[in-house]
Amino acid sequence: MQQLEFFNIPSPCVGVCQSGPRGYCLGCFRSREERQHWNDVDDGTKRIIVKACNRRKKAFDARKKAGSKSETHFQQGDLF
């Protein structure tokens, strides 16, 4: 028997829509497919995606803290 859901699961988007070198968004850590199909999937799938995003963020933070140079990002300078 499936549990009833009383609240919608909100999108984990934080407004930083930029893909990193591994293809995940640097803001919410969803893949392109996860972002594109968010409104089409059921709440169970959304929970799985949110858990995966949390794991990806923890792994990213651990690599960043360890000083990994594989995730180097460059800031664009002013054009004028």
C-alpha cells in the first residue's frame, strides 16, 4: 500500500542553473534529465532524485574540501 502524500515535493532548484564538468547542475546537483522531467515524475521518484542530489552535493563538498583540482571553475572577467 502506498503512503498518501499531502504536500508536493518542491523542486530543489536554487536558481544557480549552471552545469559542472560531470554534467550535474552546480546549484541543485540534478542531471539534465532530472531537471527536464521533474514535473513529469511521481513523488516517489522525486524523493529518490532529492536523495541523489544530497549525496552528490556531499561528495562535491568533500572533494572541494580535500583540495581536488578536478573541479576547477573559472570566473569570466568583465568584457569592458
